[in-house]
Amino acid sequence: MKLIEDLCYAKRGNEELLLNLYLPETSEFSVFVYFHGGGLERGSKNSAKKYAEYLAKNGIAFVSANYRMYPSAQYPDFIEDAAEAVHWVSENIGNYGNCQKLFVGGSSAGGYLSMMLCFDKRWLSRFGELKIPVAGYFHNAGQPTAHFKVLKERGISSKRVIIDESAPLFHIGLEESYPPMHFVVSDNDMKCRYEQTMLVLATLRHFEYDEEKIGFTLFHGKHCEQNKTVDENGDNVLGKMMVEFVDKYR
């Protein structure tokens, strides 16, 4: 594996937005663009090292991108950054090898970002057409309603369940089709996270999207425990799920 750190994918004034690129030994690969969690106010691209190394070991390039966060950011800065990071990878990954397919995912706040890019096409389209289209989305424990930090920014109780244009759920049904996707949530996740994820799946069924392209995994545990868990072979559980998802559609 080869690690290339702190590549700049965009600038906001004097601030550089950076990403890490983990390359497999093979010259032909798919790439997985990942957004970290942390409630849109903390976290780092460096937190994804365990899954990144696992994917690279299995022949998949991995990109972990930073994005603007509270308190200096405001809605929709972080969504715009996520969209531009995906575009940068689509345009530039060919400089590092023969990339066939591109996948996008994230955990918690990053799962919110991946859902917004998936269901609200305006964000990716504002940077033009992707050189490599997104072949699939991996949504790990993201909030499909208006994010609680966005509500706080608006002076609204973070306990409210609001579905407006800042909510991934709001946009489901506006497109005729979506790429394959996989949802992950825990039975003892953050309050309402399980129920809201079930509503996303029910809404996709309501619009009669192809259920064979919509995967779901329910973990028994707390919010994003699967990110740190290893299986009986010592493999990172979340990384293994990402590899299985990419292998299914690459």
C-alpha cells in the first residue's frame, strides 16, 4: 500500500481542504471516497486509517477527505466540500492508476453527507459531470432527516425531526433511479437513528426503487461500534463490509 497525505482538493479563501489517498499495490482498482463522522463539528480524515488500509490490502483505493465543520462552517458548506472532493477524485484518480469505478460513503455525519450527495443531485452536478460516475453509495449510521447540528444553527431544538431540503429524505423520489446503496445502523444507535433509517428504506420501497440494489445491515450495539470492531479473523468489520459492497458492484 502507498499512502499520499494532504492532497489539496479545493481552497476556501486561505484554507486548503485536504484528503488522504491510500493506493493498493495493483495498478487497476476501484476507489472508495469516504467522509468521517463527528457531528459536523469534529473528526478528521486520519480517523479512517483502519478501513483505508483494509480496502487497499484488498485492491481498492481509499480516499479520506476533510470538510469544513462547525463552528466556522455553516450549512451547506460541508455538503459543497463533499461534492467537490468526489469531483476531484473523479478527475484526478487516473493519475495514480487505472480506476474503473468510484464509490462514495461515510459514517455518522459522513453518512449524512453521502446521503445528501446520493439523493440531492444538485450538489454533484454543480461542479459539472463526473468523469467517473458514482457506482454505489455506502451510508453508515447517517442522519436522514435535517441534521441536528443544522437545526442547532437555525436555533431549533436538536431533538426535532424535520424533513426539509437539508434532509436526505426530502429528496427521495425526485430521480427515476439511484446507484446501488447499502445502509448500516445499530439497534442501540443514537436516538431515532434506527427508526429514521427504517423510514428511508420504506420510502425507497414506496417509490418502487429496485430493492435488489438496496442493501441493509443491522448491528447489535451502539452508534458506529462497528467502525472499531474486528471479526474472528482480526479484520475490521466496517472495512470488510465496504470491500464486500465494492466487490459486488465493481
